[in-house]
Amino acid sequence: MGSRSATLRVFSPAIRTDMQVQDQAEIAHLLAELRVEHRDLDVAIEHLAVSLSRDELQITRLKKRKLLLKDHIARLESRLIPDLDA
């Protein structure tokens, strides 16, 4: 039951769309939050994977969430790179 509380904790921050985030400082802050959540998902997935009462559906959901976070992080990181005129 202890691993389930850690699993639920990683869902608390809501993912905002890229259009809602404008300021560079806000993007950097959001990136830090998303990276922490991504690492927390790693821990939660590892915890569930070695658990005796392994929940494959929950592991799959967490892995999907982790991939979505990774994509969101990549989109935000690309917004921090200034556009260069060719």
C-alpha cells in the first residue's frame, strides 16, 4: 500500500499546454517541475516492477504518463532555444 501513495503523488501537478506558458522564467520553472515528476515516475515504476503484488496495468499507465511528460519537456525545451534568422 505504501508504493501506491507514492504512485498517486506523481499525478498531482497538472500538465499545462504549451500555449498557456509564455514567460522564459515560467517555462524554466515548469521544466523543473516536470523533470521532478518524470524522476518520481521512474521511482514509482521501479517500485511497482519489483513488488510482489505487481500491477501491470498501473505500470503501463505510469510508463505512458512518463512518455507524455518526456514529450512535453522536449517541447518546452525547444521553446527556450531562440529562433535564429537564416
